[in-house]
Amino acid sequence: QVQLVESGGGLVQAGGSLRLSCAASGLTFSIYAMGWFRQAPGKEREFVATISRNSGNTAYADSVKGRFTIARDNAKNTVFLQMNSLKPEDTAVYYCAAGTGGSWVVIMESQKYDYWGQGTQVTVSS
């Protein structure tokens, strides 16, 4: 049974930082590209960041570029999202996802992901 479990969310003031983690089990983590998405109240889920299975490629949404960093540890079956200079508009539930792909493949389309976590709430106060 595949499980993706996010952690690290919480309440932070604008300008602060959070580090999200997503622990995977029940799958061969190293063969999956990983991604982070978010969904704010009343809005559709949107792409945030993705990383290839070999960590050689990453991609970010324009809204987070330069502030967020995605990384992974294949030995620990975990993907991370370091979020700096947080803004109130970053408030959302953040989801991690796993999708099959080649070594250098990054995936920005939600429909191409196979597995999803339950999400972790991030709230940024002004």
C-alpha cells in the first residue's frame, strides 16, 4: 500500500520559513519523480515544484521561484520543500505527489501523478 505522508506545515508570519517533508512508503521511491502542489480555499490545486528521480532536474512555479527549494533523499524515501520569504498568498494545503518518469523527468501536470498525500496546512499571517 502506497503512502505519502506530509509534515512540517503550520502557522508562520510573513517573511518566515517552513520546511515541509513528505515520507513515502510502499513504493520504490527512487524511480518516481516527486512534486509539490498546493490548494488555497476556493481555488484549484496548483503546481508548486517538482524534482526528477535523480535530483538532476527541478522546476518551480513562477510564484515561488527564488523562494522555495525542492530536494529529495532517496535513501530516506523523503522529499522536502524549503519555503523561505513566505507571503500570505502562500497560504494553502500543500500536497506531495509521486509520478513515474525517466531519470531526468520533471512533472508539472497534476494528472500525470500516480500517488498523492493527504496534505499539510500552511498558513502565513500578514
